[in-house]
Amino acid sequence: MIARILRPAVLIVLGLIWLAPIYLLLVNASKDPAQYAADQVWRPIGDFALFDNMREAWEIGGLGDAVSSTLLYSIVGPALAVLIGAAIGFAIVALRLKHGFFWFVLVFGGTVFPLQMILMPLFVGYVEAGVYDSRLGMIAIYTAITVPFAALVMRNFLGGIAHQVFEAAVVDGASTWRIFWRIYLPMSTSALVAVFILQATFVWNDLLLGLALSQSTEVRPLMTAVAALQDTYGGLQLTAVLAGGLLVSLPTVVLFLSTQRIFSRGLSLGQF
Amino acid sequence: MSAPATAAPTTPSGSAAAESRRRRRNPYGWPARGFSVPAVLVVAVLLYLPFLWTTWISFTEYNGLGSPSWVGLDNYRAMFDDPNFATSVRNTLIWVVGSITVPVGLGLLIAVLSFGMRFGSWLRLPFLIPYAISGVAVGVVWRFVLQNGGGLSQALDALGLPGADLRWLSDAPLNTLVMIAASAWQQSGVIALMYVIGLQSIPREPIEAARLDGASGWRMFRHMHWPMLRPMTTVVIGLSLVSSLKTFDIVWVMTKGGPGRNAETLAVTMYEETFVNSAYGAGSAVAVFLSIVTFLAAITYLRRQLSSERTV
Amino acid sequence: MRMRHSVVAALAASTLVLAACGGGDDDGDGGGSGDASGPGMINFYTDKGAWEPQFLEVSDVSETSLGLGLDFTGYSDAEQYSAFIRQSFRTDEKPDLFTWHTGSELEDLVAEDLLAPTTDIWQDAIDNGDVPEALREHFTIDDEQYCVPMNAAYWVMYYNKALFDQYGLTEPTSWAELMTVADTLRANGVAPFYETNILFSFVWFQTLLAGTDPDLYTALSTGEASYTDPGVVEVMEQWRGMLEDGYFGDPGDQTAPQDQLKNGTVAMINFGTFLSGQLNSVDMVSGTDYDFFVIPNVNPDLPQTSLIFETGPMCTAKDAENETSALQYAEWWMTEEAQTAWANARGDVSFNPKALVQDETLAELNEQSTSDGVRLLERYFEATPTPVLTAALDGFGAFVTSPGDPMPILETIQAEADAYWAEQG
């Protein structure tokens, strides 16, 4: 009985703390730039200018140009990575790939390299291979960078599926491809979706790879434009920068909201 | 989207006998290789190959122009001799400890509290939103909060709590600790989400059986859920370990390494050497050291966790 | 369920299609040479990504008058930018035109013979009176000139006019007067000067040293003087006194300087004239809400007023795809037409004395800077070799955050300087 009240209460209190910085973001992004004051960040003073600020960031920052390419990268890159990661997970767990741990560590090892340090060799390699400043090149690197995470999660998640499932399907005469595509993937929807949305968010917010590997308006991802809204040399007002940051976060927030249903299923643990 | 509500059935570990029978010969050798090729290929070409170049550069002196000149182990020697290196190592260790306790603990708490509850996924949303907000806005907001006399100090002052005059981002190790808190703010929701997936995949039967035996609350969690969440804990800690060793963005955005480099992590040292000083060799040496440490930490952890889970 | 998978498959398939038609190699827009359709475009790279609107404004002017425009690529991160440019020389994507830094950064590029010389362009510009002779040395390496000045800025003292009026203060003409102004502000609970512990932590070191002993300031940048010299230590002690006595705002306050001045958090900011553009962007009006004055020398006996200036070069890579057009553009950039457009787009001064700067106080400074009573000194940031600068910025950042004995900091910087100059031979 106590637990029934306590659990939501704890979550709500924690949640409010978590939302405090978001509140700051919203309030200050909505301020009229002329009325913004740094020592009054908590108070919603002045006129409501959120949409004006967003419009300013959108227009001056030229954010519109990059939306379609960034959308392409954030969908295709992680989608491919999830499938590739699930495939090697399936190979290790269900097909008992020889030296599976070695291959798994090799793939997962891709995450240990500090991203900053592979930018320059990647740039040079990309120019030499003729994929610098191309959408194909961007998709390729976004796929590669998200594969290790996908492989780790999918390998462990698929490991939770009993091997009898595989055996039963073999007895039914299913091919390995069919077992992967028709049985294992559908059974891991929530993990696939979780990996996808986390990595799509990562790609959507990426700045470093975008800066290093692209140059033209059609290829450069969104965050390169967002980051240029304000830097050491000036730029837009803080209110507009915040509004711009908020605006470009909307798609990922919507993505999280719309996939919540998938994570709401499951066994009730009401007894805690 | 509609999909079967039943998650993965039956127990995670197959029977030992069946396993040893199968280990004699694997009829799926070729398909297994086929399924692995894309992952291995893409990672090898786009991540390993570039880092190979970095490794080579670490044995040279190079300013990004012209051709690198071989200097053997000089960069590594200079790195270990640099007193700032010790500070970086210390800060990085604080990050590792902080990141595998605070966000993981909070994430687990949030997942367990919200799981299976009505509107649970909605109560989880506030924790996920920080991850979805773009880094530019997050950086600005945290500067609001953490700068001297900023949002946090104002709030503490208004509530009559002590600490309003602390210099959050200036003094070590306070600045590292508050940045860990800021990073926990961003990561906890994601970790909670991973744990929710873990909880979803826990089979119903053993839980029901335990419940019939009268288990509930903490005992139920300790003896049933926690062990069954282990694969997910492995994932979460493995990832936190790797990402905390590589901590860079937040430290750079908030403090550029702190006054007098007092908040610098290994990745920040690496970045400063390479990109600020254009000492590519010295920066690459730090990168190689960092990668080796990260790799060893990850492999040691994963090997222990995964091999006890099942031999692969 | 079947539907979901076909969606994934369709997405994967669409990758290839979209990738194939979008982006690709940009061999279409290169040119500027004999391309009949519209103005030729030059690839232009800069780490001043926030200045895109202003660059494009000038590009509009050049498209009509020169027939060449800028294909703008902005970076927001100076370090990534530097690395990108350095690496690009190894590839076929050499930048046609790019912004850079004077000092050791420029020397690095010239040492590897990567830049197209601009000696002739410079001679013409000087003959035309488009650029002061004094600027040339900063672009000269072994008797050849490289790059042209992209911009110029002087470091002056901005102040909040409302605060000055409130306390009956006027622009000081001597260091003593400046201190009196500061004391009045202090007595009224207003922090006189802006200070930060990130990046621009060197500014007050630069001002105090240049205003006390400009020769020592110059000698320090060439390695002829040491950071542990008594003159330097004295300046640090003076700075420390000011820090401890509350002459500065909070160095940990990361609120942008323009906002701090607007809010009256601080009354004065020692900053480059590019701050004018930033102040205008927060709706402060020059001459009404803010103004600036040249910082008086600390030592009143000096014959000339020390004025810190900075200039950022705009360079062309040797063998860049559009090298000829890019050099043509660089030549045009120095002209009165280009500089008038640039200075007014940015709301800043210009190196070209003929440029018509609309902002009156800036125009005045533009003239004053070439007079005999002024000694121009290169900004510390460019004047100091990179490794020494990095150590100095770290040291000064720590010093302004927790003022204390300056000796350990100076010794650390000097150790870096010793290593650097030893290597230079």
C-alpha cells in the first residue's frame, strides 16, 4: 500500500529535479532578447518570444537546408547498424560462431578509440576514396560508429533467447536467414527500437563527424549549423541560440515520445 | 506497430548437456561467418584503420603539415614525465567511478520503480528528455546552472541551503564532481531504458513461482530480478566504463579542462595536445594509451561477465 | 510485424538511391574561370562560423563587382578547424581561401611551402593606400608576403554609459583617472572590469605589461626576455592586487561579455573592437548605451600610447583548385569597396583607412590608430608561440580564479618557452 504511493512519489520528485534544467531552457528560450537578463534565469520575465526566437535561429542559421540530409543519416545509419549488430549477435549466440568472443570483442573494440583522433585520418581517407562530402560517406561512418553499441546490446539481448527456439525452427526446416529475419528479429523488437532511437539521437546530434567529413550545404548535417549560431566570435543572442537548440531537439523528443509504448509493455512488478 | 507482447520466453541459459553435445561440430560455420562479416568489415575499415594511422603518428613528431618524423618512444616518455598527466589520470578515474555508480544506480532505480506501473513510461520521460536535447542547448543550460552565482547557487540561496558561494566549475575536485552529476542527468534515463528492456525480457514463470513461494519486495528483486538483469547490467556497465574513460565533451564545453587544467581528463589532454598545440605525436600517444587502457578494462570486464554467463 | 520489417528494408534500400543522387563530389561548382553561367564560386573556409551572414553580405557585393562569390563553410570550433585545414593540404581538397592566424601558425604553413605568396598584391595595396605599411611585417616571412588581412581589431575599454552617467564618471585619460573611476564603481558595489578564466584570461596581462613596458612585452614574444624577469613579476603582482581588491567581475561567470556589460554586472570590458558587433546584437546602441576609450598607459612616462591590435589573415593554398580566382578575391578584399562593406556588415573597424566606417567612434579609432602618438602592439594571442600560449592561458586562467604567488605560474610558462626557443635554435 505504502509502496503504491511511494513509488510514483519518488519518481515524480526525481522527475521534477530532472526537468529543472529543461525548465530553464524553455523559459530562457522564450524570452524577448531585449528583456533577457543573466541574473534572472529562473524567472519567466518579459514577452513570450519563443517562436520569434526560433524563427530567427532557423533563418539566420540556415537550419532548413540541413534537415533532410540529417534525417537521412539518422534513420539509415542506425537502421543499418541495428541490423548489422543484430546479425553478428545472432551469429555468435544462435549460430555459435567459432571464436565468437574474439570477433565480438573486435567489433565492440571499435568504441574504445577516441572519436576525435580518427577524424583526421578519416578525412584524408575519405578524400582519397572520393567519398568526402558525400551522403554515402556520411551514412557509412554513421553506420560504423553505431555498430559496436548495437552489437553489444543485441548480442546480450539475443543471448536471452533460449537456444531451443533456434533448434525448433531448424526442425521445421527454416533457413538461418529466415530464422534471423522471421524469429529472432521480431522477438527483439524492444531492444532493436531502443538501440535505434538512442543511436538515431546520437547521429542527429553529431557535430564532429559532420565538421570533418563534409563541406557542402547538401551534405553537411544540422549540428554544424546549430553550433555556428554562437561561438567565441559572437553570433546570435542567447535566447535565439537556446530556441534554436530547442527547435532542433524536437524531432528526437518526438521520437522518444512516440516509441514509449514499446517500452511500457511487460510484466507488472507491482510488488516492489 | 503491433508486435507480440510476449518477450523472450524460457530461461536465459540453455542446459549444459545440450550445449556440450553441440560443441563438437558446428553445422552453421559458414552462415555464422556470413552474418558476422558486415559488422567486422565496417568496423575494421572505418574505425580500426584510421586508428592505425594514429598509432603510427604516436611514434613520430608531426604538426599536421609535411611529413611526420620518427622519434620512437619519445612521446610516451614525455607523456609519463608530464605532471599534468597524473592529474588527468586521477580525474579520469574519478569519472569512471562516478559514472559506473551514479547514473547506473539511478537508472536502475528509475527502471525498477517505473516498470509495470500504470503510466510508468510517462513517468520515465523526464529522465529521457535530457538525452534527446541537442548538446548545444544542454551546454548553455548547464552553464546557467553551474557558473558562479548561477542557477544552482541562486536556488540554494533561495532555499536557505548552504553552498551558494561554492565555485562549482573552478575548484578541483568539485568541478569534476558536478560535471559527473550533469552527465548523470543526461545518462540516467538511457540506462533506465536499457534496464526496462532487460526487465521486459525476464520470463514470467520463475517470477510467478517465486511469488507463490511468498517472495516479494527487496527479496524478490535481490534474488530473482537482479540476477536475471545481469546481461543488461553487463551492457550498461560495459558501456559506461568505456564512455567514462573517454570523457571529453562535457569537460571541454563547460571548462576547457578547468582553470590550470585541474579538471582535465585523458581525452582532454589528448585533444589539447593534438588540436590546440598541433602536437599530433604527443596527442596520439595519449590516445593510444587511453585506447589500450579502455580496451583492457572493457575486455576484462566483459570476459568475466560473458564467460560466466555462457561459454562462447 | 511484416509491415515493420518491410519498412526497415525499404529504408535500407533507399539509402543507396539517396546516397547516389545526393551530395557526391562537388566538381560542379568549382570554377570562377570562364564559367559563363553566373559568378564563379570560391571555396571559403573559416573558424568564425558565426560570421556567415556578414561574409555572405560581402559576397553579394563581390558577385556583382568582381564576378566571384564565396562558397561558405564555417567551423564553430577553432581547434577542429585548424586540424582540418592542416590535413587538407595532404589531399585534393585544398582550400581556395581560408582564414588563419598570424604568428607561429602562419609560419608553420609557410615552412612547408603550402601557401600562394601575395607579395605583388600587397605592394599594390600599399601603393593604393588600402593598407598601412605597418601591417605588412605580420604577413611577411623571408621577404615574401603571404595571405591578406581578413580583418583588424583594436583592444580598447568598452563601458556601460548608463553606469558611468549614474555615478558621474567620464572617460579617463590617464591610468590614475581610470583607477579613480574604478574605485568609485567599487565603492558603489559595481565590479569595474570584466575578467574570464577561459581563453581570454590573457587580456589583462597583455594590457598591464604593454602599458608598463612595451619593449618587454615585445621581447617576451620573441624569446629575448623571460617570464621570470622582474618587470613581468611586478606586473603580475599589480594584477594580483587588483584581483584581490575586487576590481574584477567573477572570472567563473560564463555569461557572454556583451550580456555582462548590458546587465551592468561589470561596468567596463577590455576587449577587441569586434565586441561592438556583439553589443549591437544585444540591442545596445553605440554612443548611447555603450562607448569605448583607448586604455591609458599604466606608465605615464611612455612616449606613445600602447594599443593592442590583432589581425586575422585570409590565405590561399598553393595549387588550390581555384588559386587564381582566390588570389583575385584576396586582392579585391583589401579594396575600399570590400572593406567598407565588411566593416559595416560586421560593425567593426577596418585596416583600410579609406573604408567608410559608419560607426563614428570606430571611425575615429580607425584614424587614431595610424597616428604617431600610438604604438601598435600585436595581440598576445598571436604574438606568442602556440605551446607557450597554451601554458600561459592555463596559468592565467588559474591565476585569475585563485590569485596567489605568480612565480610558480611564470616558471611553468618560462619552462615551456625555454623548450620552444631551444627547439627553434
